[in-house]
Amino acid sequence: MVISELESIWQKMKVHPITGEQKSFPIGSDGMSTMVFEKNLDLQLKEITRKINARNEYGEPLYSFGTLVFYERKKASGGSRRIYLPRLKDQLVLKWIHTHLIESAKKKQITLQTQSPLEVVERFRNELAQIENPIVVRTDISSFFDSVPRDRVVGLALSLDLPLEVGLMLKVWAKKIIGRPFWITGKSSDEEVLGLPQGLSISATLAELWGTEIERKMSAYVKVFRFVDDICFVTNSQEEAELYLDALRTIISEMGLTLSEKKTHIASLSEGIPWLGMVHYPSEVIAETSRLEKWSKRFIFMRKEVSQEYKLNPQQDKNQLLESFYYKVKQELKGKTSARPQWYSIVKDDGQWKKMDQLLHAQFKILHKQLGIPLDPEAKLPSIHKQMISRNKK
């Protein structure tokens, strides 16, 4: 049973969940590539399954997880976060545990798949409409993934009635996690990883499980709207807001977490509430300028990628390069990437989409010129503005 599940999950892992296209994996922390792993797939799956099913003298599976490698990724808000990469076979096993976690939680009416930010915002807006002059509390959990008490969230996960072998493997993984910088070989810089290492599917699932526990405990006071570690709730008065915020602080502390005081605010909706890339007012929602600027830079980056590819190999087919850029832009506008344009379908149009179109279309003109391929003046280029109008009609 385990081996067939692993094989099924491996086949799903190779396909991008949004685009449906074949996905390539980065080389694992042990240096194994997807090609090498697939070449001996049957043997790999049999050996993984054997070690999952076999037990040591303590009744634990013989399978052991390798050292993670990590790199630093800059955060848009400043600072950086560590992103961890496991061995390829560990990615498969962790995805197997992750899949069972989601299925077991679903049987208990718990959703562990991260919600769309648009869904969260729409529920938040519906709640705002129920109160005449709402006072909103907005806050954020400091270093959420790094702070989640791994032993406690794993204990909570085990209460979901996971299959025996899955529960045992989850405990093996959680017992002790070691990481090292990806540019260093050997054990000299190895260090223990606290909390939930970001970049792993199972970490996102366990973080969501801990987040749902916050919502459950706060439901005795107020309905909480949460997207990962960003939290908002709506109250009737300043006094009520302060009371419920104190309750949240207590709950968060009991769960081994801390609120970011820097990002904790109480304000009237009429003042404008910045949350999830938008500023919320009683009758409208405005996109945060910084988010739009970041999205605009993605199109510039995408064009530069193609330009660089051409410079490195000017002999390749120019039309194919151009087509690849058109395709990537269209995928971006359809929400087939992490950009999530549907996120902004409720945002007021103050002319920002047409302004972004100007920048986007400039990238097409630049690329056409670089490749020496004339751009038809009558050509209908992909349009952010048209895409948003289309989404607003849905």
C-alpha cells in the first residue's frame, strides 16, 4: 500500500498544480537529480517502503531523514527568511505525510490547504458590512514558522487519526531536524532547526494546523480572519477591540508564539485598514502601491530573462523566444503563477491597471526591438486592465 501511494504522489509531484505543466525539481541536498532518481524509481520506492515498514529496537521506522540545506531569501517587508531543501526522496516521503495529514484533517472538518487570500478578504468584507462603524484589529505573528512548537503541533496532528505508519514517520521527522548552508559541505556548520523549516510542504500544512487552532480558541470571543500568520478581526468598539486583542495575546502566548507589536494596530475602518496587499475602507478597497510596484517588476524581470537567454545564445529561434515571453505573461495574467491577479478583483480601478499596461506593453516593444522582430501596431497585446474587467464581471 505504501509503495503504491508513494508512486502516485511522485507522479503528481512532477506536475505543477496550477499550470498542469511538467515540473522540474532542484537537485536534492544529497546531490541527486530527478533524472537519476527516476532512472532507478522502482528500486528507490522499494527501498523507501522497506525502511518505512521496518522497525528498530524502539519500534521506530528505520527510515531516517537527511540534513536539510538552506539559503536566505529576501523578504519584501525587509530582512530575510531561510528556505530549506531536503533530499529528493525525503521530499517524496514528506509529501506523502502531508497528503495524509490533509485527508485525515478533512474527515474532521478541518481544512489544512492554505486558503486563497481573496476568499479570506471576501469573508472579511462581508463581516465588515454587518457592523455600522467597525473597529478593526490587525496583527501578525512574529517569525511564525520558526516559532511553532514542533512537538506540540505534531501531537495535535497525531490526534487526527493518521494511519499508523504515517504517524510514526511524522514523529521520526519531527524528532530532530538538522540544516546547513547550501554552499558548505561537511558537518562543520550543521545546526539544529527549530520550529517548522520553510520550503517543505509538511511545514506549511502543520503551520496551517496550528493556525486553525488559534481560530478555534479565539472563536469564543470573536471571528478571526487569518491568512497564514496575518490576522484581522472586527469589533463594535475600541474597548471591545482592546479586550479581544488581550485575549489573542494570551492565546498566542499559550501556544508558544508572539504577536508582532510593530504590526499590531487598532483602527476605525474609515481610517483605512491595510491588510493583505490592500487598504480597506467602508465602501471601497484600494491596492497597496508597493504590491503593484512589485508585480510590475515581475514583468520587467520576465522580459530581462528572455533578453539574457538570447544574449547567451543568439543562434536560437527568435520567434520561439518571443512566443515564450507572450506565453509567460498570459499565464501570469490568468493567475497560473504565484502572482494571483484574482486577488485584486475587488480593488477599485483608479487607472492603475491602464498604467501597468503601459509598462507591460513597453516590455513587449523592447523585446521585439532586441530580437529584431517588428511589432504589428494593430497587435492586441495581453492587458492587465482587460483581465481585471473580465474578473470583475464574474
